[in-house]
Amino acid sequence: MHILVESNLKSISLFFKNSLYEEYSTINKKENAFILIFVFLSPFIIAIGAIIYIGSTNESKIQAFLQDNNCHTVYNYKAKYKALCEKDIVLIHDYFMIDFTTNENIAYSMVSNVKKYEQKIVFRSNDIKQTLYFATIEDSETFFDALKERIK
């Protein structure tokens, strides 16, 4: 009987040792997996944060530029700002890095044959056909009306 109890105690203690070891080893595996995922994903998270930061600084630079040039009717659609400024139409391409030297400035005196088709406005400038796209029909109507007033 004594031997039987002793062997049962040994088997119970081995059982608990093994179960504790298995529990500890699964916790270690989970922690290791988390660390690996974190290490591999952190560069992507940092890159996305940098893109968002740069995008927000572009927007503030564009707003400052538009205020400096006295632009009032401003619309943004698909990374392209369209603005009616004091002297001309300004088209700003809002890409990853913004460069105001690449803006398209179209004098009102050069604009002719203006037509509106739902969400786009088409006109000619120096024998070049320009097409401006808008997010909504209301935006294109507002811009079209303001452009017609400036051309008169």
C-alpha cells in the first residue's frame, strides 16, 4: 500500500510538473510570436505614420499658398486642388512631396469655350484642352458659375 501511494504521488507530481511546463512553454511561444509580429510590423506602422504626417503638412502648405494668393473657390478631388484666384486659375497637384513650382496657372484671359458635363468642366487654354474633375455635380456647378463670372 505504501509503495502504491508513493508511486501515485510521484505520478501526480510528474503530471503537475509536465502541465506547468506545457503551460509555461505555450506562454513563451505566444510571447515570442507577439514579439516577432511586432518587430516585423513596426517598420510598416512607422512608414504609414510618416505618410500621414507628410500628408497633413502638405495640406497646411497648400492652405497657406491659397490664402497668400487670394484664392476663394477651392476644390480638391483625387489629389488635385483647383482654385479660382485673383488673377488666374491655379491647379495644384498634391502628391507625396509638394512642389509649388509645378502648379498650373491659367490666366482668365486665355480661357475659352467653357463647358460643363456633370462632374467635369472642359475648356480650352492656349489651344490646349483642359479637363477639371469634381467629386460632386454641385461642386462642378459652383466652380463653373464662379469661373463664368471671372471670365466676363
